[in-house]
Amino acid sequence: MAEASISWAEDQFSCPVCLDLLKEPVTIPCGHSYCKGCISGSWDEDHWKGIYRCPQCRQTFSPRPVLGKNVVIAEMMEKLKKTRLQAAGHAVHHTGSGDVQCNACTGIKQKAVKSCLECRSSYCQNHLEQHENLFRGRRHNLMDATGRLQEMICPQHDKMLDIYCRTDQQCICMLCLVDEHKNHDTVSAESEWKEKQSNLEENQRKIQKVIQKKEKDLQELREAVASHKRSAQTAMEDSERIFTELIRSIEKCRSEVKQLIRDQERAAVSRAEEHLERLKQEIDDLKRKGAELEQLSETQDHIHFLKVFTFIH
């Protein structure tokens, strides 16, 4: 009852702009109340027009009304805040991200701890105890709180989907069993769940083994790649060293060949020059001898001719 009262009061004293409880409540001439910051911000946007409107009734004001604190509402807000804090302090659970809310709570929704498959509702601990007391004679089927209750209801017959049809591979209710799924291979949904859960665990183990095998293969492949890289690096370094030595050897051989060619050139030139000098000397000697013979051919002294000819010849 107290929670319902708090909820009603919150609705009555919420700011139409921010939709939260009034903060520094002010009442404008038309009678509507706002947070001072909210209405001031709204009017600041229309300041250039010189006309100010009520965001609810659209009544206009000019000049801009002076905003005075509504003391009565402010005091009520303080009391409401204290009451809300006290109510929240008495709560055992509060809903958080991903929590299922209690369907029976009004005002502040508490965290549901169980869901009733027959009532199709989820309950907090307090309302769960009330539910159990109410149905003490015949206990309802309860499960951990879930937000998927509607998915467990047959859309055709509005009954619980507590049977699994293996023929059609789908969950069905009791009425489905005697109707379109008659004579089909069926088991309880719980039995099928246990069997599939077992299969799932087996599949998970197989997958884990495959993952381990793949990870081992991956590691071996990484090691092989690393080995190839090391081998390639070693080969590159060896080839660099070999070619460097080869180039050095070729350079040395080239230098030696050049020196040999120069030495052979000098020797050949020297021999040729010596032969040239000899030929020049022989030519000079022959010219001199030819001149002497020319001179001798002109003499009439036969005795002198014969003596000289014998000497020259």
C-alpha cells in the first residue's frame, strides 16, 4: 500500500520536462509546476522571440515571468524523497542489469528469485512466500527466475510446452500431443534436455580435443615458420659471405691479370725496340756499304778497285 502511494505521489509531482521529481519547484502563472532549471532552460531557448510559453498548456507570457520557489511543493518533495529512501532501504533486493523483476511488486520493483510456470509470473522473495502460502495445498511448478516465461507457453493451446516431439523436433504441450502430434515419437522436455545436455557435453569435449589438436598443429606450424626464417637468414648470410669472398677473389685475379698483361706488354715492347735498333743499325751499315760500293764503281784504278772490293765484299 505504501509503495502504491509513493508511486502515485511520484506521478503527481514529476516535472513534465525531465519526467523526474521536481527539483527547486516553481509554479508559472498558468498554474503548472516545473523544475526551476527545466523551465528556465526552455524559456532561454525562446528568449529571442520575447514570448514565453508553458510547455504543457502552451499559454504565452510577456514579459518573462519571474520564477519564485513554490515552498509548499518543495516541502512535499522533501517528505516524498525521505519516504522513498525509507521504502528503498527496507527492500531486500533491487533489480540490476539483466535481473528479472517481480511481477507482483508495485512502485519499486524488486528482483525476482523464482518464476511460476503455472501462474506465469515471477516473484521476489516476499511475494514468493505469499504465493507459497496461497497454494500450500497444491504446489506449483517453480523454476529460477526467467524473463522468457512466454516462450514456454504453447501459442496455439496456451499450455506449458513440457513435451518434446522428436519426429518434428519441437517442443509441444499435452493438447498438441493428442492432436497434430498424435503417434509421434515424444518424450518429456526434461528427458530430452538431459539427453541433449549429455550430447552437448560430449560435443564440447570433442571440440575441446579438436581445439587442442589444432593449437598443437598451430604451434608446430609456427615453429616450422620460425625454423624456415632462421634457415633462410642463415642461407642469406652464407651467400653474402661467399659472394663477398668470390668478388674479392675475382678483383684480386683481375688485378693480377692486368699486371701480367702490363708486364708482357713491357717485355714485348722492349724486345721490339731492341730489334728495331738492330734493324736501324743494319740499315745504316748497308747504306754506308752501298755508298762505298757506289764510290768504288767510279774509280778507274783497277788495282785499287780490286783491293777495296775484296775488303768491302
